[in-house]
Amino acid sequence: MAGGDARAALEELAHALRVLHQRLLAATQADFEKLYGRVEGPGALLQLLINDPLFAWLRPVSQQMAALDELAADEVDAAVVEAARKSVAGLIDERSDFRATYLIYLQADPDIVIAHAALRRLAPLIPRDRPNEAD
């Protein structure tokens, strides 16, 4: 993968993750507003994203987006893109507090399903080593 192709692949991955983050944020905001009333503007939403426990589950996605931005600031080659794909796939696949909440939102919102599918196309499931069934 040439440098320009690698950079484009990394940017495509980052864009797909941002879209997913936007969908997850919107769904979490809707749940928050059901409990506490309307969020007054983007500044208030940012404060909630940073400080409110209801939004804490989104922080791993925010951190992953920042990590991708840092990678894009340096030289990008195929190895960097592959590592980024594995990191994003790991975020979605690994058992964690994030994944537990993520699956709830994924099952409840078609926009999240679409964003998930777009991201999954770029960061496919990482096969786990399985014991040999003949053993």
C-alpha cells in the first residue's frame, strides 16, 4: 500500500469511527434528555460528554478517534493502517464496559447499525486463536 493509499485508508477509518461516535452520542443524548430535559447547545453537550457518568461509556471511542488523529499526523504506511484497524476492531470486539453498552445501543438504533456496518467493513472481526477441535 503506497503512502497516499495508506493515508486515505486511515482517513476513511477515522471518518467511519467519527460517524459511529456521532450516532452513539446522539442516542446517548436522547436518553439523557428523557431523564433530565433538553441539553442546551453544543457546549453543554461537550461538558456532559467529558464529565457526566451517563456519557462515560463513550470515552473509549473518543480516545480512539484522538489516537487515529495522532497517527495521521505522522508518516502513514500499511503497517500503521493495519494496527489502527486492529485497534478499532478490538474496541468493538473486546469484552468491556464499552461493549456491553454498545451492544444495547446497536440493537436499538438503525442509524447505529448502519454506522457499525460501515466501520466493520474497514475494521473486520479479528479472528481469535481457537483450540484445535481434534485435541
